[in-house]
Amino acid sequence: MQISDADRKDSVLRPILPSHQEQPPSGARIAEISRTTSETDVYVRVNLDGTGVCNAATGIPFLDHMLHQIASHGLFDLEVRATGDLHIDDHHTNEDVGITLGQAISKALGDKKGIVRFGNFLAPLDEALIQVALDFSGRPHLSYGLQIPTQRVGTYDTQLVREFFVALVNHSQMTLHIRALDGINSHHIIEATFKAFARAMRMAVEIDSRRAGTIPSSKGML
């Protein structure tokens, strides 16, 4: 049976209605972003001071699994819901989730007063060993040092790992370095990357009591 373009658009790009309408308490580092294009509808809500609760439904199972790693190991509460043109491939949805998550992180951080700013973590997963260092510098940059041996993990195109982090870096305004020190299993390499990223980000967004709410930069702004 032929599916018309209109029917396909209705079935793939269903509007996302945010489930959280309440206003966050004053001082809470919580943000939500809805982003709609002709290719995707994405909704992200992040609480940087959460407990690791995650609800991810992007239509890309492996990406959902990685978002759970970010929430669990970063202790962020994260809700991500997306619909997109998956009948073409996963690229647009994967990228737009990265964009929207980056925007939500940036919004939740606000002026970045009092944060540690830098984070660094070395995560092992069996034979894989991944190092992530990051800086909420206000200058987006990605140095990506992964060599993933297979083209796919399940149905997920492993080239999309880099595309996710490119999108997230550009829209969260962070500097991010990812290095693979060891690893031969694609799933292990990618999962260790997301775990190391989560722990490094958790370190960077922590409040430094010695800063007394000042901007963590000698320039006085980020």
C-alpha cells in the first residue's frame, strides 16, 4: 500500500506537547526547550541538580540508551522526546536531539556563576578506556578522537556519535575533548564515551562553594 507524503508526515512528525507545565522553583537549574523543524519535533527538559531520572523516547533505541547514561552517571534528570523523519534515516533526529539538549544545558546553566567550569573523567568499560575533558568556556570546540571499528551498533550508525556531540557542543557552548585510550568493541567504546562525558559534565556544573557565586573566569564573563 502506498503512503502519501501527507500521511507520512502526520505519522512521523507528530507534535510534542511538553508534559511539565509547572514553573521550576527559584534558583533551580532546570530548563526545557521545544524545537520544531520540517524534519523533527524535539522536546528536552533537564535538571542539572537531579538524581539521574531519565525518560527518553527518540525513536532511536541506541540513542535512548546513551541518553540514559548521561542522566544516570551525571545525576541529571532528563526528559527527551522526539519524532522525526526516521523513514529517511536517523541522522536528523540524532542531530536535533543533540542541538536541543545543548540548548537546554546552556539555558539551565544561565550565566554560569559559581560553577566549577572544568570537568575531566576517565571511564573504563571492559577493554575500552575513554577520556573526556570539557570546559564550559563559551567557545564551542570538539576534538574527537574515537575510532569506532564497526559501521553500526544494532541499527545505529556509529558515525552519528560524532554528529551528536558536534550538535551538543555548538549549542551548549562548551569545549569538549574525547580520547580513546583503548577499545575494540564498538558498543563498549561508545558507551564508555557517554559515561565519561556524563561524569565530566557533572564535575563541571557542580557549584564551587569557594567561588561565592562569581563567574569562573579571569575575564569576568564566559
